[in-house]
Amino acid sequence: MTKWFYFKTIRVPCGHNSNKMKQIHLPIPAGWRLLFEDIYRRVHRQLTSPWTKLVVLVSLTILVTQRELSFSLTIDGGGLFAVNESSVFTHSESGPEVSGDAVAGAKGVGEAKLASYVAPVKEWTEKQKKQLVYVDQFKLVALAEMQTHGIPASITLAQGLLESGTGRSSLARKNHNHFGIKCFSKKCRKGHCSNHSDDHHKDFFRIFETPEESYRAHSQVLMKDRYKKLFQLPITDYTGWSHGLRKAGYATDPRYGDKLIRMIKDLELWRYDEL
């Protein structure tokens, strides 16, 4: 049987010259040696156990299978969520249903044109594709509000995108509020508004039954006197509208108008204003 010997090396000064060191080998206590030997045997027995090999094999199989499944979903899922780049501005029959009033308003001026309109083919970024999916969902109600109130559809869509974080903000998901519309009533009924933890305790935001309802409420907000001058601008002047909203106090961000303009240009939302 092989015997194990363990030594601990220390250095001590040798003689009067402190620069010279002498090595002294001290044996490790027998109890520690036995402990180390026992730990080694246990670990070795566990690692070489058939059950351990089986667990490792199963884990590797599951890992490889999940990676293959994820890769497959990434490829095949593109057809489900990708935007048809050549028909971004055409009506999607599979999109969410819009209320009867909104559809009726849109049909009068834009639905027929939307059905036959083909946008220029363009390479969109992944972020833009997600934004265009949002646009495709709410373009009809934006066109209806443009027909009814004279608000450029590009402005409505750009504000909806910006204010709701492309529909992913907590306010948009929980309250269907895509424009950050607040409630200033002191006697509103239950379920009319709610407070969010990350806002001031006096900031209550409207709750809507559908996102389309928040789009119509957004139009009512722009009907206030403070925005009256905007309606003197041409319907296609999205630049004037964007800067005018900021100057009228719609948002406190000094770059709010520039952000709207950049979004309208990047996604070519101005095309809706020309329908």
C-alpha cells in the first residue's frame, strides 16, 4: 500500500546574515493526512460513479436539445413576427380589431388607398420592424382621427410610439394608455384611473378599455385651446406640428419635437398624411 507523506515548507533566517534563508520541512499532522485521503477517495468515487456519468449525459442532452429548439424557433418564428417590408402601409386583415367608429372614419378617406398602396422596399432594423408592427396595429384609428379632427396621422402614430415605448410601457400594458394621459378629476369613479409607483403620488393616469380608446382621448386632449394654432398648419407639416406640440407644453423634454420628427422620417410615417 502506498504511503502518503506531506510536508510544509517554511523559511527561517540562517546565521547572522538575514538574507540567507534555510528551508525546514515540517510533516503535516497524521489526522489531516487521513482527512485529505478520505476526501480524495470520496470525490473520486463520486466522479467515477455510473450515476454521475448518467446525470452528466442527460444534462448535456437536455442542453443541446434546448439550443437546437431555440435556434429553430428563431428561424421559423421570423415569419410570424417579421414585417412585410413591401407592404408596411397596407391594411393588415390579421391586425387587432378597431372600434366601429374608427373604422368608419378611416374608410371614408384612407382604407381604399391603404389597400392598394405599396411602400418602397427598404432595409429595416430590428427596432424599426417592431415599431412598424405597432404602426400597422393602430394606423386605421390614426387615420380616422386625422379625418375627424385634422390631426396628422404621422403625429398621432409617432406620439403613440414614443409615449408608450412601442406599446411595451407598463402604462400601455396595464391601462391601455398609450399617450400618458393623466386624470385631473377629483371625483372620478373606480377604475377610471390609477397611480403608478414610479410616479408622484398625485399623478393618476387614465385607464382605458382598449388602446384605440386612448387614441381618441389623445385627440380630445389636442382639441384644447393651447394647441389651437397647430390646426392652422397644413396637414402634411409634421415638422411644424412636432415643434408646436413642444412649444405648447405637451412635453417638458426640450428635444420632444426633434424625437417626433426623427421617428416620422425614419419610419416614413409622413406617407399617411398624404393619403
